[in-house]
Amino acid sequence: MEGQNISSLDQDSTPRSVVKDFRVFVATWNVGGKSPDYALDLEDFLHVDGPADIYVLGFQEIVPLSAGNVLVLEDNEPAARWIALISHALNKATRPNPGSNHTTHDLKPKLFHKPSMKNLSRNIKADGGLLKACNCETITSSSASNKMRSGSVSFRSTIDDLLSVTPMPYCLVASKQMVGLFLSVWARKELVQHIGHLGISCVGRGIMGYLGNKGCISISFTLHRTSFCFVCSHLASGEKEGDEVRRNSDVAEILKNSHFPRNCKNPGRYSPERIIDHDRILWLGDLNYRMALSYEETRTLLENNDWDALLEKDQLNMEREAGRVFSGWSEGKIGFAPTYKYSHNSDSYAGETVKSKKKRRTPAWCDRILWRGNGIEQLLYIRGESRFSDHRPVCAVFAIETEMKNKCMRLRKGFSYATGSILECEDCMPKRHSFGFI
């Protein structure tokens, strides 16, 4: 990115490091137990505000939360489908394969000939040897370049033709599924050699307090000299009075029980072991906080577009202001309608079509993105308008400061450096801002 600032001067006033802004796209979506097909196009959604350097995509309920999926066998075919769709959207090419009359658009249905999560991950993921290793300056440039060779590999079997069209600009850094939760992180190919200390932690908070139908997946790594942690969670459901306490408890237990291995070879370098220890933290997911209002009161305020009154009664806002959860965390201004619960394939909330009060749900902002740490500027916070599930997806774009080694440190004393500003973006928070994709 463009903005750079200098920091950490050595004895001869030469800066040992510079700070650079990287653009990070984050999205969360509860897909209601539905598996996607090739007709679902994510390209416009992922590039809603232009391309990013890192993409963080978290899903909830990628499989139905049935007893079989929770207790017996985890179905990873839906995860493979999401991986294929995301890779297609991020690495889309339009020029035809040499000797072929087809483009990637023609080959897209091949993604869904029973995709294998093992094959997909093996062939689109950045080299695991580099990502799991310490990326401190002791790694030589030659070894780093050798480990980058997997950055342009293509899918095997039925997917070979699709991604052999052109080298992939984005690599899968890490992905993890826990029952219905699924988190994947992607980065520009040229950034992968600067990513290290990769760690993944899962905490179950579902049935009996520890099974994976609820809980979180966290992915930790360093980019250059800055540590990042991405947390995708699905908290306790329910809109009865007091259910917010269970959600608060889920957050507390996730923060307490998420741990990452120390895999830094540099004994003098601090390696974060807990979520809260990281420099930059982004928390996304179906947090399930509801409205502290009746259905009738909420509907009246919605009809009057009284967003301020509604947000004052949003449970997450109320619990944060009272200091009971997410103390020290930030969230951008919400300028979009509640994301839950919608009737099937409809723009109407479920309460408008369901006659039974027992099945009726009060509209709420269940799907949220929060952050913690310095050097984080939110540029965009919106929702999509896909009717794929009973939740609307939510995304945010951030400019995040990252400390990196000053490659010019050994140049002659007095060498000057340009100091830029943080990435600028005009205000993207309209009263009602929706973004549609198929």
C-alpha cells in the first residue's frame, strides 16, 4: 500500500523499521446449513471496495447442525465448495487456456464434481513449510524463494484446467473447519514469504459446553514484524431475556481457552500465545446478540427507519457499554438493516410471514465484525443482499499498519525516507447501504 511511516531509530538515526498499510477484507456469513453450487458468484462481493492484500472469510453453519454432524462425522465437502468458490472469485482469469476454446467461466461447473478438501487445500495453499516456520530475519531470501514455488500451482483432477489458465495472485494461507464453523485466510502471493508463526486454535462452546456446534476458530500469524489474529465465532443463540449472558460467557471462555503454540526460533522475540496478546485482532461471526425490545417495538422502529433508537437497544452495544463483554474492542458505525432473520429466498423478515409467535424472530444485527489494537482504520462496513440464507452477509475493509524491516537500513547515514499518510477513503457509511450479489 502507499502509506509508510518510519519508526525505531538505531544509534546513527537510521530507522530500523518502517510502517506500511495493508488492506484487509473481512466477511462473515451464516449460510444456514446450505451448501453452495456454481451459480453463487462471490466476485463482486469480494471486490466491493477494490482488491485487498488479505482476505479473511468466516462462515457459520456450512453444514446443518444435526447430531450426526456434531457427534459423528464432520462433512467437509461444503468447505471444499466454499474454498473453490473463493479461489475462483479471487483468482479469476478471462483469457483462454492455450489450445482451448474455453475460459474460466466455462470451466467453473467443474469445481463441483465432488470436490475434495484435501486436494483443494494441497494445491491452492501456500507452502506449509514456510507458513508454519518462523519468519524472522534469520530466514534467507533463497530459502524463502524456494518455499514460494507452490504459490502458482493449480487444482488437480477435474479442477486442473481451471487454475492452470494463469498463475494465482492469491494463495490460501490457512483454513479450518469445526462442524459448521469455517474460517479461511488468503493473501497476495508476494506476501506469503513474509507470513510466519502460523497457529490455529479451536474452542467448542456448544452442546455440553464444549462441542463444536458453537464456539470459535482462531488463526494467528505474523506479517513481517506484526502479529495478527482472526477469530470467527458462532455464539449462543436465543432471544429470551438472559440469553445475552450466555453469549458474554462464550466470549470470555474463548478468550481464556484459545492458545497458540510458540513456534518462533528467535529466543529474544515475543510470540503471542493468547488472542489478546496479538498486535492486531479482528473478531467476526454470528455473535447472535439480539434486540432488547419486543417484536412489535422493533418492527415499528424499523418501519420508521429509526436506526439510532434501534441501535441503543442492540444487546451487543448495551453489553459493551456496561463493560460486560468486548471491553477495549471497537466496532464501526452500523449503517445497514438488521441481518437476521429473513424468510426463505425473500427480502422480508421472517416475522412478517410467520403466523406462529413461537417461530417468529425479532430482526437483529446478529452478524458483526469488531477489532482490537492500534493502527487499524475501518474503511467500509456494509452488508450484502444475497438471499442464499436467512442471514445477510456482512463485510468490512480495513487499512492496517504493519511494521516491517527497513531494507535501506544499511545505506549511508542521512538517507531520507518519504513519509506517507494512512490509506484514505471517503465515507462509505450511508443511512441505508446495501450491496447485492447473486
